[in-house]
Amino acid sequence: MAPSTPGFPEPRASAQRPAGRREYESYDNAESAFITLAASTVFQEVITFGGRPESIIIDASAAAIEVRFSNRGQAPRAPVRLQHAGETRFQVAAEIVEARDPAGAGGQLVTAIGRYASGGIDVRNNFGGPSRERPSLPDESRATQIDTTE
């Protein structure tokens, strides 16, 4: 090849398909409540959710509080101590969130936010939250099945 003749370009990197898993979280609805902890060492209920959210965010205004999660009719799980103020995300499905200050001083603000995917919304009861339930069509406007055999 002569020096004045350009060579072939470098080969292109082959296109990579995205990974076969989700890299993001998708939640359609949320429900939240907050409480100011009283000067006591007993667990105080922050919220009882209308359903069972897939993810719960706890936002605490001070460090060294304990939270625990439970479901209706079940004993609470072991408490989790939050060593920092701010937001902590839990990938846990629970209906009840309780918090306490082990020192007993009180005054901390605790917020619990439950995040629901579209399939996790409880439409059986009216909890004042969003609903996926839609009214049925009247009988005369429903499609009828036609017999195709002759």
C-alpha cells in the first residue's frame, strides 16, 4: 500500500444490548404519614397502610431511632436502628410501621412513605387512596360471543 493511500477505518465496537434486568424502580402510587415521637421508650405507630406497599421509605429528623415493620395479625419483626438522620429506603413489604426513641427523649419527626406498584393496590376497602378498580360495562354494551361453527 502506498503511503498516500488511507487505510481502513478502525472497526466499530459492536452494539451491546441492555442488560436483561430492570435498572430502575417504578411505583405508581404512594401513601405516607408522619409522627412526632413522644418522650417514651415504647414503640409508637407511624402508619398503618391501606395495603401492603412493595417499598417503604423512612425519613427521620434525628439519629438513633428504631423502626420496626409488621403485618396485620403478625408479630412485629426485629427493630432496625437508624444511625443517621435523613432518608432510609427499605425494600420490605409491610402494612404497619412503628418507631421509638430508645433514649426516651422524644421530639423526633418520623415520616413513613409506602410505595405501591400497580398490582399492589388494595381495592377491597376504601382507604382514601388511589384505586385501579373500574366500573363494569352495562350488559347491553358488552360484546357477545358469536358462534362461528355452522
